[in-house]
Amino acid sequence: MAANRLREAMKNLGQQMGNMGGGGGGGGKRGGGGGAQAAAAAAARSVGAIAVATGLGYGAYNSIYTVQGGHRAVVFNRIVGMKDTVYGEGLNFNIPWFERPIIYDIRTRPVNLQTLTGSKDLQMVTIAIRVLHKPDPNKLVWIYRYLGLKYDERILPSVMNECAKAVVARYNANELLTKRDQVSREISVELRKRAGFFNVLLEDVAITHLSFSPEYARAVEAKQVAQQDAERAKYVVIGAQQEKKTIITKAKGEAESASLIGNAVKRNPGFMKLRRIDAARDIADIVAGSGNKVYLNADSLLLNLLGDADDKFERSVQSKRRLW
């Protein structure tokens, strides 16, 4: 708009200068001098109007600013310094040149730290921590006055390093693995307490990595292997003992079985005949299942293995008794 007005003013000035030249030829030097002064005055008024309009537009543009979602603003005044008000999202006003807005991002952001420290039993431990943080929206004036815009780079690395080393030093190396949740909670408590002094809010603290020196890792691995071997040997011993009990029980059973068979034979001689019949039946079943044709007599089936001898012995005993 200002540029258009400037072009129009220059155009009018050119027309007036042309009219002045034409009028000078017919009206004389006095009339030409009056026209030039009027044209100069009109041009000055036009330039002044343009300057005023430009200044007003520039002032209006710089007197407003927008705070985006998830952000807050604090204002620095050239006369009184930092204003105590924290401005929220949306359109806000300030005095151009005298006031300057500073925008803060109050959304949660992550920061990661990896540090080397020592455990209670003097083992070197590398621990990595991830922290989700944001500034306290109500304390942004204090944060800007004492810490500036990059508050997280000035505060969190040193605080995280100190808290992590203090907590890790309370535990042995093996406890850092078995009690990892407890270690993480203690680090979180310490960090929240320390960061709160600087008006920094912590949303979450987590241990993302935990490692030991190569020597300790090899020692832990060797210990685990030894424990596994010991457990394996323990089960082998238990199995051997169980097998020993089984063998003893089996031997006792066989001994008792032999004793019972011997007693049965002594009490009843027919027991052996019954066993011969069972053996003959088993032999007959095996032969019947064979594809070859086999002819067996009674002797082959063990039916008369001891029967004839027993009969002859009994007949000889009876004949001797008759003679006596």
C-alpha cells in the first residue's frame, strides 16, 4: 500500500512539473515559480503520509506475536527488565522496540547421558540413563533470568552424572543386575530432588544400558558356567543314587523270588513240572511263529527232561524197600 501511494505521489509530481513547464511559457516567470512551490509542497505531504503509514504498519506488525501450542512466552522490557507474567498460547501484544518476547518450549523432551562410574565392590560400570524433562511453566521467568534458553544443557548433564554415580556406589556389581529396578527408582528420586532446585520437572527416568569391564564380564560368565556344571553334577549324583537304589531293590526282589521258588520246590515237587510245562508252551509258541517247518518230539519240548529220571529213581527206591 505504501509503495502504491509513493508511485501515485511521484506520478502527480511529474504531472505538476509538466504543467508548470507549460504554464511558464505563457504566464511568465512569476507564475512558474508559484507552481513549483505548490508541487514541492504536495510531494512533501505525500512522502510524509507514506512515511507515517509505513511506520504505523511496522509498529502494528511488531506489536503482536503468537505463542504456539506447547509453548509459553516471557517478555523482556528495556526499561524495567524481565516482566513477571508468563504468557500463554495464542495472540499476545507488546510494545515495539521496548519489549521483546522470549518463547519457551514446555513439551516433554528426552536427554541421554552415558557415564563411567564405580560400584561398591570397586568394579567399573558403564551406565546410560534416559530422562524425559520439561521446564516448570510457572517458573519460566526465573529460568530465563538465571539459566537462559538452554537450561537443560547447563543443568541436566552434571546433575545426572552426579546422581548416577552416587546411587551406583551403594551397590555391588551383581546387585546392579539383580536389583536394576530398585537402582532406577533411587536414581529417579535423586534426580527429581536435584532438578527441582532449578525448576526443571522430570517425567521419567530409565536405565537404558548397563555394562561392566571385559574382565568382570568374563569372571561372571565363568561363575555361571561353574554353577551350571555344579547343578549338572548334582543331578548326576542324584540319578546315580536313584539307580543304585533301583539295583538294590531289584536284587532284593530277585533274591526273595529265588528263595520263594526254592521253598516252593521243597514243599511241592509238582512246581518243577509246572515250570517245564510253561517252558514247553513258550517253545511251542516260538516254533509255531517261525516260517520253517520243524518237527519236535516231547524231549525237545523239555517235557521229559527230568520226568524219566525221577520215575526211575522212585521205582528203584520202592524196589529196594520191598527187598528190605
